[in-house]
Amino acid sequence: MEVKALQQMMTQFRQMQENLQRQIDAIQVEASAGGGMVVVKMNGQKVITDVKVEPEVFAAKDQEMLQELIRSAVNEAGRRVDEALADQMKSLAGGMPGMSNLLKIPGLF
């Protein structure tokens, strides 16, 4: 492979990485459990940015129920971030020859 072609490919990869990072930073998802009794917001880095728990959950004094609602909302938010990231990768890789095959690697996205 020629040096110039390799340099162009590296430039494309850098641009793709920068674009992906900007898009990851912009991702914000929200998920709820128990009909909205617990709401979790998460960013593209899978950091929880907000948690809201309705007062009725505390009134029930059911620790196990609260734990399950939080766990369910956090897991759903994580799934939504994964979906958003996969969509972003597909749109970015669509413009680069040969990259669509990379997305077929199990466990990558």
C-alpha cells in the first residue's frame, strides 16, 4: 500500500473517531420502570445523569421493589445507549469502504 493512501486512510479514521466522539457526547437517553415510578437518564458514556423516584415508591417501604425498579430502568437505559451507539457507527461506517463488514463482528456493537 502506498504511503499516501495509508495517510489518507489514517486521516479518515481520525475524522471518523472525532465524529463518533461528538455523537457519543450528544447521546442522552431516558428509561423508566414501574410505569414511570423510577426514571433514569444516561449519557452516551453510560453515566447516569439523573434519577427520579416517585414518592409512592418510598411510601410502600418495599426495598426489593425499589431495587428492582432502579435495576430495570438502568438496564433499559444502557440498552438504549447501545442502540444509539450502534446506529451512529452504522451511519459513520456507511461512508467508508469495507467498514460495514467490521460491524458484523459479534460483540463489537
